Amino acid sequence: MTTAMNDKGYALALVSPRVTKRTEYPLADVTYNAEKGNKFRFGKVEIVGNTKTIDRVIRRSIDVSDGRTYTSTGLKKSKANLTRSGYFKDVKISTKPSDIPQEMDVKVEVQEGPTGTLSGGLGFSSVDSIFGVVQLSENNLLGRGWKASLNAQVGTRRAVFSLDFRDPYFLDSDFSLLLNAYNTDTEYTDFDRKATGGKIGFGYSFTRNTSGSMSFRLDKEEITDAGNAVSPILQEEFDKGKQNVRSVIFHLGRNTTDRHIDPSRGTVQSATVEYAGDFLGGDVDFVKYFLNKKAYFPVYGQTVLSGNLLWGHVVSTEGGTVSLFERFFLGGPYTIRGFEARTISPVDPNTNERIGGNKELVMNVELLFPLFGELGFKGVLFFDMGNTWGQDEWPWEMNPWNGPSFRYGAGFGLRWYSPMGPLRFEWGWNLNPEPVEDKLVMEFTIGTAF
């Protein structure tokens, strides 16, 4: 009740209950006395402690401004927004009556935190085998809230180089700017693939939690070595040589989590459509759809239960076969653990080679709990399930007597939230292994699970 009155501008409202016991019944009457006092508006908003971050970056993250009606909820949201940005070690917001009657001054005190990292390391995963990684990133470039990163990862199976830049408030507006460039060289089981490309995109923030974007993707990719592949589908891709991909991507998302990294509560929901066709100047055509929802629930203390649900579907716009690189392959640390990377896929019935699916469904559940909180170590228990299907197949049409509609994995792991990002050590068991599959797969990766 006090908060409701505060949000209407009554900053000094006082609500006190008075309890009167009844003599004839075991009941009591409760009467609330409310003293509203004068109605206030915000006066001067002072920002201190920002030795790096410029004032306007902070002001656009807070829900209070000079002359606006006083609201305690706005103060709480302002602190949450600044904490969520990741720019500051500590955020304090206090108020005091102004020298001007019926005005409440606001003081925002921040303590700058580290926002840039230079890191490197060695690791092993089923995706890359042995690999080395170097990462240079800055989440508050020049104190303007710009995000930039340079990444290089080289392993025995894959080499990836990427450069990313994002301005969340392009030209101090509600629009955002995204730039990305990359080069990859990957060795798969049946072929090698090279790709070079990038994206340029613009987004718009409808609210603090909801945004949309449109981006353009320009890629050049090719199979450089078909190896021993005998599937006509793989050979057809190899014979095409270099292919240019030109697509436009539409994305709508809503994020209500309390933190961008290691959230403890809230949800992330998104819908994405990617269209590639001849009129954009590319060599491939397809429409790809994604629906995704993630949810985080605090259980006790720092223990968090989280879930992820992802549906993907890709079809050719001209009724033909979708390019191999746009199809879905599951398995590995980012989809279904307990399986080697890209091993969950439809196969060519004649050669038994994996050719990718037109549909994918992934479900993950995790329980994350602290082990050595001050050092950033956490334990995790997980359960994953999902599969991929061909264009003429649907999950509910599969006959369970002819094989499982879903593949299942479960296990445990250790996570360390290091300066170079979350390091993940996970052991996953394949709960319904086929004769040629391993029952246990150990992974070491860098990054979040989903």
C-alpha cells in the first residue's frame, strides 16, 4: 500500500495498521491509517563516481528524471537497470528533500567495474578437439556503452576468427547498430568447409525489455574437401563450389532476466525469421524459422533452476533441397550433451552419412548451485532431449517401435566464471545409445550452455 502511494508521488506517505480484537468471535478488525502528505516530483538527479562511463549512458538507463512525478518503483528499476548493465561494481541510489518545496533530489552513486578482458587458454571439446583461444573484449568502449570483441580460436578441427561491434543506442537513439565479420575453416567427419562473411543490422528498443532487429547476412562458403563422402547429397554440395549466401533476418525478443551473464530469475523469449532468395543476389534460397524460450527460477540462495526450449524449421523457397550448411545437426555442448557434436541428424539411407535435418527441437533443464562462491565455481546437473527430422517428418508422426523420436542425455558438470568467460567442464551420458555411439562424452568449452 505504501509503494502504491509512493508511485503516485506521495514520497513521504505513511501507512500504519490498527488492530482491534473482537470479544464475541476469535477475529480481529484491521484498519489502515494512511497519511499521504504532499505530492512530490523529482528534482535534481546527481550522478557521482562515474570516472569512465559518461553521464548520458547512465541517465538513459534510469527511470527517473528532473520534473517527473516521484515513484519508488522507478528508483528500484533504475538500480536494477544499472546493475544489469555490468558496467559497475556497486550501485546506490538515495533521495533527500530538495530546497525547492515538494521536490525530491536523487543521488546516483556508482563504482566503476572492469568491463574489458584480454584472455587466452587451451582446451578440449568434441567440437574442436584440442584448441587454443584468445579473446579481447570491451563491454563499455570509451565509456559510451559500446560493445566490441575480437576472437581467435584455433584447433585441430576448426579455426575461427571474428570481430563484433554493437552500439545499443546508435546516435543516442532507441536504435542499435550491429556489425560482425568472421572467417572459419572447419573439418567435419565427411568434408571440410570454409566460410567468410559478416552481418550488418539495426535494432529498435520498444521497451527496456523488448526489442526487434533487422540484419543482412553476406556469406561466401564452400566445401573444400569432400573426403570419402559418397552420399549424392554431399557430392552435390561439393560440386557447387563457392556459394554466396545473401539473407535478411528479422528478430523479435524480450528479456526480463536480472543479469545478462549467469541470470538467476526472469525469462528470455525470441522469434527469428531468416529469408534468402535470388532477388537478394545469392546462390541459395531458404526460409528459416526459430522460436526460443529460456526461463530462470531461483530455488534457494544462489541455486537456480533453468530451462530452454528451441524449435527450428528450414524450407526451400523454390521447393528444392535446402543447402547442407543451413540444415540442423544436434549433439555437443550447446545442444544435447552426451553426444558428439553434429551426430544427431537424419542420414542418407543408402550411405548412412549424416545429411542434416529440416526441423530441430531441443529441450534443456539445468540445476546450477554454488560450490566455492567467492572463487566463482558452480556445479550443474542437467537433462537434455531433442532430435532433428527431415522435411516430410514430424516429431508426433514418428513410430516409437521403429526407434526413439527423441534422443536423451543427462549428466553433471563444473563451471568457473573466469575473467575470459564461463568455463564449462561437463560429463554427459547418452541415455539411449545406438551401437556405434559412446555412452559417455566429456566436454570442456567456453561460453554459456544456452
